[in-house]
Amino acid sequence: MSAPAMRYVSLSALAALSTLLAACSGSDSSSADDALASAKPNILFIVVDDLGVDQLTSYGYGGTSPARTPNLTAIARAGVQFRNAWAMPDCTPTRATFFTGRYPSSTNILNALVATDLANSSTSPYEMTLPKLLKTQGYTNALIGKMHITGSDLNDSFSLPYGYDSMWKLGWDYFDGFLDGAPYNIDTRAGLSTLGDSVDGGPYKCGFIPTTRIDAANGADAGACYLADGSCSPLAIGGDVVTPGRTCMERGGILDPGQSCKASVPSYLDFTAQNGYYTGRWVKSTENGNGYVVPASDPSSRGYRSILETERALAWAKQQPSDHPWMLTVGYSAIHTPLQLPPVDLIAADTPGRNDNLVCSPLADSEATPVLTPVTDLIDSHLITNLMIEAVDKKIGDLLVGLGLAQYKNGVLDYQPEKTNTLVVVVGDNGTYVDSVKFTAPGRFDPTRAKATPYQTGVWVPLLMAGPMVASPGREVPHMIGSVDLYRLFAEIAGADVDAAVPPDRPVDAQPALAYLENPAQSSIRATNFTEMGTNLRVVGSGDTESACVIPAADNVCTTLFPQKGVCLTQGGIWYGDNLSPETAGIPAEGYHNCCQVQAYRLAQGQGTTFLPTATKAVTDGTYKLVRQTRNQCEPAMGSAADPSAYAYSATRFEVMDELYRIDTATPNPTLDRSGSELVAISAPPLNTASLTAEQQRAYDTLSATMGQHDAVASYNQSYDSVGCPGDGNRDLAVDQTDLANWQELSRLNGGQSSWYDFNHDGKTDEADRQIILKHMGMACRSS
């Protein structure tokens, strides 16, 4: 018997053995249960933000200048690399699938959560979440870093009924991370409030003061570096200090340029402002809840995120008893925007751009080079992305070493998972974001069809698994697997029975995936793979207060998903919520509130615009892929009104378009679903398939029928609160006294604002919702 097989015995066999031993000894089962629990594998689940397969050389891609990822490559070689893994098109929907086992349309978690979304579109505490499920098998669960499956406390906690206890309410015994979806904007003032109140208004695009060589007007070659604890040290160019401003920022401080240390911290140094990846406003909760905030001004909150996320994960793990199984989820913020230079110490000495701050020069700003803007911005984005990937790869290696799962030998990660009792899973939450996509060979991915789209560049993600249960490590699995399937995989590892834990009339969408690890000859667990993104639930009638943002690099797509100007700008967008920038000169002071208005304005300027779909889905059989997109239509007809403000979305008309492609996951250059590569012309469903071969027609018929099933589920769940089962806030398919008790609790929390019992979607959990429960009391409902 091989070493891995000897170490990893099936949990069902262990359970039977423990029962037999308990019976033979005549003792109670507690000691046997303890023995069983100690034999269960630990689970380390690592989620990397916005990392698509286009970035990784282990997949045969990475473009002309790939990032260095020796540790991710080591994990792939020591375990299994999945060649055909899909996520949802963006963050929150994917991450919710990990922990609920359900597709977005089953939970109404359809898009990245923002402050204006209702709690109805965040992860429900009434779901059998993964940490709750694993608790039934004796697991302790921790989540460190970013996960973004609840609302945040922006906008007066509008969509956060349980406040800072939200992650505890969802089942985690320990949470130390972020409720927000991304690091805040880079503080272009570099912490100097003398440059204004807005972090977007300063000259320091990298978040620190560069040298005078880089910025003769605003740079500094020396200064006083103050830390949040009030200490100070002088810094100047020399030795290891190449850029005093950057070194100070990496230490968690703020540089007072050209000054010496004073007895007290100058009042103009702003330690309360967040600065991209170098500060964070952390939220913590424990096994009893007790959630609280650690502000950005706290010394413990200051430092590069990938470092702090790793350190906090290790600190928790080292406190766990060796005989008790755990699942540790680490959500790395990298490589989500804003793109920001990582610490020099995390980058190899010979990596291009390691200590080159030219990207921080005013000459690299798009305003200074209008003709070369697309080139300079793209070069900067790819350079910083590579550095950020190398940095997070380094910290993933440090995490494995710190957990005792691996060691460094001559600087190289020596990882032998067969000698451990831990399953390690690494996954990207969606495809790479626009400006970071590797569009050159090998790979030739499509930046116009990246994150937030259902196309391959947007949903095809890396998935690596290693552990003692992996048979024949060092192989690839070519078969389909979806982000939703990880729910069942982790349950299988823990020995939890998903079908017994979730209601039989509301089964999960996840498929069992453990066989992929244990059986190299395992056939596909899926006949089709599915992905989707839509529009989260918002207060009825709130469209009049939304603001529009156009992302030029994403084919000038317009969206109203971003509620703040800073978020739009961080995504590389043009903000149409006011008229305070050159690109939006002449628009009303209050801005535009829908993309129809923006389209009319931009057409008058000779500029094109596309609309982000209100719903976008794709289904594949592994060879053929059907994409369905739904977009708003405008009233009145475009061009019939002189004033762009006169336009609005049609309440009754939507454009639904289908596209059929052939795809593959080949190396070095895969067949992607690019514009113009459709097998039939894009049209409203059903497609005109007269030109298809018999094989293609059969594939289309199957995919179309599957898509129709997903559409029906989405329709049912989007109207669940008003039509499907009004009054059933906990989704147990019955309106009963439990719902009344839940409403009673939630109506008193968070000022009675949005919750899963806000049935009329007015942003309040109030008497009107209680009356809906009473009206339908005793109602039994059908599942979707």
C-alpha cells in the first residue's frame, strides 16, 4: 500500500471502526468520537481574488511576461490541477457558492454586494452554510481576510442586519477580515491631510511619496517616518532604503517629507484614512460573536494585506489543539484593484520592476501622455499585477511553511502533502480583471471579455488541490468542475452528509468531487457546467438615485452597480454621477442615473457605449458553450429626445441575446469565445441553427434546454418574496410561527432596516412585513 493510502483511510471506515471499538470496550462513544475527530483531515482553503488561469505558467499560459509563481506551481505538482474549472463572473456570487452549495439564482446573490443592495441578496443565516455543516463533524472554522458574502457597514449598515457578528451568524467560529469587497482607494495624498480631505485628490498615485528623481516637484529623498503608535525614525536614501516614502509605507507609517522627527506626531498626518493594500479596517468576531472593528489607525491594521492576512491565519491555526480538526479559509485580497506596488521584500531580486518606481512618476499618468494613455496604463497595470501575484505566491508558501505543511530548502518550497493530514485547496474567485489580463501568447486571453462577463476569460479559474487523499499526484483533471462543487467536496472530506443536512425539497446544486482526488480514472461528475451573474435586489424605486460609471477598457461598458465615485475610479472607470471631471463636462450637476442617459450623452460626443447586462449566463458541455445575456432597453427610442436626462430604462422591454461557441482548454492557446467566433449569428432565442452540423444542433438543443431550466429557477427565486412564498424569510418552504419569531428579532436589529424578512423590498423590516407573514400563515410552498 502506498504511503498516501496508508495515511488516508475513508471516513466511513473510520466511523465503523470507532463504533465497533466502543461496543467491544463497553464504554460510551465519546472517546471513539474523539479518535474519529482527530483522524479527520484539516482543510486549508485559499481564495485568491481576480486570478484567472491566464496568469499561471503551470497551466501553460501567462503571456509574454508571466508572473513568478513557484509556490502555486509546487502545489499543482504535488497534487491535482483542474484544467476545466468555472467560477461565477464576479466576486460575491462565486464566494457564496463555496459556502452554500447553490447557484446565485437559487439565493438571489447575483452580483458583488454594494451598500445599496438589500440584505435579501446577501448570504442568509438560515442556509446550511459550510461552516455550520462541518461543525456537525467536530470541525472548528475560521475565516481570515476578504470574503465579501455579506453587506458592509457603509451607508449606515443598510444591508447588515447582524452587524459585526454577521460572519459568526453564518457559522464561523472566528473571523478576522474585511466585510468590504476590495481594498479602499490608494491614498494619493500619502497620508498628508495638507493635500485635502479626499484620498483621490493628491499627486502620489502609488500611495507613497516617491524620490525627487521620479517626481521633482513633489518627491522627497528624506523625511521623518511616523508610525501609528507615535514612534518616529528618520529615513533617507541609502543602504536598503531606495525610496524613503515607500519604505515608510511598507512599515505601516507615513513619511513627513523633508522633516525631522518631532516630539509629537504632526496633526496633518492622517492615520485614519485607508491606503489601498497598506491599511485595512478589520472586523473581528469570535465563537460567541462579540464582533468589533479595528480601525485603520490601529498599529495592527497597518501593513501589506497579503502579509497581515497570512500572519493572522497562522496566529489562529497555532492556537488550535492538534487533536481537533479545523477548516481555515484565507481570502487574499490580491490581486483585486486598486493595483498597488507590494513590498520589495516579497519580490525576488531579479524580478523586473521590483524596485522601479517609474509607475509612480507623473509622466506615467494618463493625463500627461494622452496619446500613449492606453500603452502606458496597460504596461503599468501588467507590471504591478505581476509583482502582486509574485507577492501573494510568496505568502501562500509562507502560510504552508508556517502551518508545518512544507518547508523551504535552498529557497524552494518542499511540499510533500502525503506526509500531512491537511487538504489544501487554492482557487480564483473569477477571471482576471480587464487591465491585468494576459492577452499575448501563450494564452491570448480577451481583456474585453474578462471579469464580470460569462466568457472564458471571465469565468475560467485556477483550481489546485493537494493532500494525503490525492492518488497519483502531479496530474491534471480535464473534466468540468464548478465553484459550487467545493461545498460537497469539503463536506465529503469532513464526513458530513449533505443530503441529510439540507432540506430534501430544496437540494443544493453542488456535485460530489472527492472522487476526482481519489480516483485518477474518474469520469466527469458533470454533464454541463454553469455560470451566472445578475442584478442584486434593491429598494423598489431606487433607480432614480443610482449613478452611472463607464469602464473604457471593458469595451466602454456602462453600469450603475458602483454606488460611490471612488469605486468607479478604482475600476478604471469614468464617473457620470457628477460633472466634476473633464470627461463629463456639461452633464447636469446631479449626474446621470442610468446608462440610457449616458449613452445619449456619449453618442453626441461621438463615443460608443454598451450596457452591462442585467443578467448574464453561460452553460457548457465542455465542447460547446451557450451564452445568454439580458440587457436594458431605453425609453424613448435613442435619438428621439434632445436632452439626455429624458431617457430611462424601459419597464417592459429587455433585449435577450443568445450566442453559441465552440471552446477548449488547450495549451498554449485555448479556443476562446471571442467576439466574431460564434457558430451562429447572435440573436434572440431560439437561435437560427440552420447552419449548424448535426452534432452542433444536438449540443445546442441540450444546452438550450438546460439554460431554460436555470432561467426558470432565477425567475422563481427573484419573485419568491412576492409570489413564490410571501412570508417565508428562512426559505424552509413554509410560512409559520418560526417566521414570525425571526421577523420579531430582525425588526429590532439594525434599526429595523433591510433583512431577509423585508418582503416588500422597501429597505425596512417593519409592520408591513409582519402583515405579509400573518396573511400567509400556514402556507406550504413549492421549491423551484
